[in-house]
Amino acid sequence: MKSLILQFLRLAFEKAPDILFKYRRALVFLLNVEIILVSMLAAIAVRFDFTLPPNYGGNFLILAVIFVLVKMLMIYIMGLNRGVWRYVSLSDIKMIFFASLFASLLLMFIFLNFRDQLCPNFALSVIVIDFLICFLSMSFVKVCVRMLREINDNVQNSVIIRTVVIGRLDDIDALLHGMSVNKTGRKIVAVFCPEKNSGATIRGIKIKGMHSKIAHFAKSNNIREIILIPPYSRKRLLNLLLAGFEKIDYNCSLKIVPGIGQLTRGEISFSNVRKVEMEDLLGRKPVSFDHVDIESLVSDKNVMVTGGGGSIGSELCCQIARFRPRVIVIFEICEYNLYEIERKLRHEFPGQRIQTVLGDIKDKKSLCAAMKKFSIEVLYHAAAYKHVPLLEENIVMGVYNNIIGTANVADCAEKNGVKRVVVISTDKAVRPTSMMGATKRIAERIVLERKMNGTEFVVVRFGNVLGSRGSVVPLFQKQIEAGGPVTVTSKNMIRYFMSIPEAAKLVLMAGTIASPGDIMILEMGQQINIYEMAKHLITLSGFMPHRDIEIKFTGIRPGEKEYEELLTKEEEVDHTSFERICVARKQAVVGPEISLDEIIAVLDARGGDGFRELCKTYIPENML
């Protein structure tokens, strides 16, 4: 018998949640009726010193029906039966208040006009007392349900992330509200708000003042995550935090709310929060232009992008599509890259005409055929081999792709009446120390020293791009994921960096405003120390440099130098009216005229070594 009872109880407990969920509306209805009746009885008891006058007892059923009908009607009208109790908020409490108030006013009206028929000598003060008791009771029940749910969620959450938030008070409040609605498994230990003195609280959480000692606070309180809200997510504070953690040998995950626009629209939620990326540490302001000039160049035009599936090429395609060209022709040697960019463009710009050409710039016939078939008017030449160490070992292919390929693009463009060709170059073409830089410098000369024949050629020169294929950042990230070591060539290695979208936007604008034969130079900001970058990436990944992940110095590779330049000694720069875009002043040609026949003959006779020697003639300022 005892086992049967235990089995019945166990089954009842297992089935109870399903039964409660299935009949939840009926249960909520009955609970509201019960609260209404108990509130009415309590109001009568309070009014008459806990005694029940005879006329109230005799008319109790009538009073109960009237109170229940009026209040349930108001609950239905105000929509209180549709709310989710676990997410009850201040707005829900307001709705309960107004529903109780309107119900009480309606009851007051009924008893003022029909008191003798319903309940002789009924005291109207009962309705006032009932209003207070009923409002407080309904609010209390809903708040209790939410509290129990939150306690249960916290108990079930096996991992609680101790978190600190830095921001302005209103923004912090918005984020805390969003996190309370969507459970994130985080415990906010404190908030840092420079505009508020320490000692106050917000939503029961301590407010700290200045964030200068946040690293020490994080270590002493076992903080695992810091969320930064603009304007406290700028480069300066991010770097100070990382430096502070490094000094005390402690690491902490950094996350930011990405856009200030979300704050002003009150849209902060934890889904808006993302990891701090390397781009955030650059601290570069977003590029903003009047796009009329770019639109005039590409809108309703036939535009072609060589290397359109690469990092820069694919971003150029996406940004060009926003200006509604007549057609975008993507010329790409890699089948997979071509498939990926076509799929992306068709998804993001469904009305845009897109043509894909699987081709190689070393094949002049395929280039000319594509330009002729689609009547290309504007061409962006982004196809190139860019990996410095690989080209040191594969000089011949680097020459055929970067030099002969660029010459093919220029010849075909002139032959097919292309109006403007924008050639994308690199800072490594300045006083080149590598074969990659040398091939790009010669490619620059090939297009800029041509006789004008109806096609305008311009060059856009810039440095490294974060996240591009072959960039150091993806390499470091893969090495960190593998547990290290992270390989850095030199402790003093510095490079220019910008983001892919920024680079593409600047290329479009520079290529638009340039005069024929110009070398446009993109302002790259301050150079970044690669060793410091490696340390920051390790820290942002949740590890400590040299403790969790080793940093190994491998030495400068062939063709590399510790710093980069955007101008040769002979070049001077003029600023344009556009932010971050300059133009190199035209100088007299230095070195003999480039001869493709000579280059090919040297390659055939002496290979890469012969070309290396020839470069010293073509590029007198070289550092090969």
C-alpha cells in the first residue's frame, strides 16, 4: 500500500507541470476570482472592525457576483489575462492599477444608483478599501511568481558569469533591464559610472565611480566579463583595460554594445552585446562621405571587379551594389570564392544584375572577352598575389600575375573602351624589400606611365587590412585556438591596419576623385605593433600571454621589413578635401621604361633570380 502511494505521488509530481501548463488559463481565471473575493471580504472586515453586518451576510452572493463580474470584465478589457507573469514589469503593475481603479469607479457608480436594491446601507468606503487590497494583492502575486522564476533560473544555471558594466547611468539601466528579461547566466557584481558617486545603487547593484582601478577590482572580485557601453568602449579605455590586466597578470573577457544608435532607441538587450574585436582597438572613426561622387561614377554603369571574390574585391562588390550599377561583373580565378560572393550579392541585393566570370588575369583572351561582352565602363583591379613569403619562393608566378596580369587588364581596358581603371596597390610597393612589393611597384608604373588612349588609370595605395585572407589576425586567431604558440617575426614589427569595409569605401571614393595618372594614398593612422596586437588578441580570447599562450619570435622573413611606408622619398603628398585621402604629387619618372618583353625574356633565361636583379634597375629606390 505504501509503495502504491509513493508511486502515485511520484507520478503526480512528474505530471503536475504538464497539467498546470495545459490548464493555465483556467487556473489564472480561478486565482483572479479568488483574489477578488478575498479582497472584498477583507475590505468589509476592515471597514466594520472584523464583524459582518447582517445585511452584508444576507446579500453576500449578490455582492460577490457584482464584484467578480465588474473586475473580471475590466481585467479582460485591459488585457491583463494576456501577460506572461514571469516577465511582469512596472508597466504591468501600472495596468493592474488602472484596471483596479476603473473597476472600483464602475462599482462606485453601480452602488450609488442601485444601493437599496442590491445591498441596503452598503458603505461606499468598502469599495475604496477593496481597491487598495485588490491592487496590492494582484501585484504581489505576479511579482512573487517572477521572483520565484528568477530564483529557479539562477539555481538551474550551473555557470554564473560574474560581470561588470561600464557606461552612463541611463544606458546601464537599459542594459540591466534587457538582461533581466532575457536570462544570460550573468551576475552583475557592480557597475562603473563616472557620472555618479560611489556608494549609490541601481537595481540593487553597487555603483562605482571612476574606472581607473577596474582591473584590480576585477581580480579581487573574480570578475570574468566586462561589458562596455559607448562612449566608454573607445580605443583609449580598451587599451588601458588590457594594459591593466597585463600588469596584474589577470584576464577578463571584454564585450561592448556596438552602436550608440541602439541606446538612443532604447533597444539595448544582451543580444546586442558582442566581443571586442581587433578593429575596436584601432579606434578609427567611421568613414563618412557624401556618396554623390561615387554614385556618379558607378550608378547605372557596367562595372567589373577583378579578384572580386577576395577580401577587398568582395567588399568592393557589396559596396558598389549599393549604388545600383547596371551590372556588376565579378572576375575571379577561385571557383569557391566566386560562388560565395555571388550567393551573398544575390541575397543582399536581389534586384541587382550580377554576372560571374571564372577567369584568370594572366589569360588576356578571357579578360578581353568579358570586357567586350558586358561593355565594361568602370573597372576595379583587385586581383593580385599578396603573400610576401610565398612570392619570395614563387617569383615567376608572382611576376606573371601581378605584372603581366595588370598589363593585360590595362591593354584589354583600352581596347574595349573602359573609361576608368582603378588599380589597388599596397604600401609594400614603396621602397620594396620583397618581390611582392616590387611586382606591385612595377605594376603601378605600367598603368601610370602609359600614353593616354581613352582610358583613365589611377592607383590607390594602402596598407594591411584586418581580417583579410593572408592577414596576420586570422593566423593569430587560428594559433590561439590551437593552444599556441603565436608566432611573431619581431618584437619591433609595426604595420598599418584598417578594416575591410573602411578600405573598400576609401578605395571607391579615392578612385572616383582621382585625376588620371594619380596615386591616391589612404591615411592609415598610426602603425600598430604586431607583438602588442598578438598580446591583445590572446587576452581578448580569454587567455594570458606567455602564461596560457606562448608568443614565439621567429625572426624577420625574406622580403620583410619592420616598418612600412606609403610614400617613396621622391614622392610628396597633397591633402584632398576628403578625410583620410591624399594624393601623391607627380614626379619625374625614375628608372628606365618598363619593358614586358624584357621581363619575360629574363624570366625565361634566368628565372626569379634574374628578375630580382632586373627590379633593381626598374626600381632605383628599392631595398631588395
